[in-house]
Amino acid sequence: MPIYQIGISNRFVRQKIENGETLTAEESVWEDTNYFDIEARDEEHAKRIIKASHKESHGFVIDCIDEYRYL
């Protein structure tokens, strides 16, 4: 199966930053995009996998998704 690199961040954390609020150490990790390697059948399958563990209702958004290309 192909491997996809998915970059996600948290919109709630970014809103706190924009509002000048203080972040906890746990929250500050999500200020920037975090990358995960996901093995999946296709891009939609990879999105479903990452969304199962990083829910949109908790503020997580997909910033980018790329399939690894092997030479």
C-alpha cells in the first residue's frame, strides 16, 4: 500500500495564539504543522485514518497530504 505524509494542525490553538492567549505545553505542540506517515489504499483512506485519531470537532485540520514517491 502507498504511504502518505499528512500534515495536521489545530485551529483552536492557532485561534488562541491570534488572541494572545497563553498555551499549555501540550497545546503548543499544535501551533505548527505536525506530520504523520499513514499507510493507506488511497488519499481518501489516509484522510479517514488520520481523522479517526485527530477529530475535526477537537480543532484538528489537515494542512497537507502527499504520497511518498519511490524511484
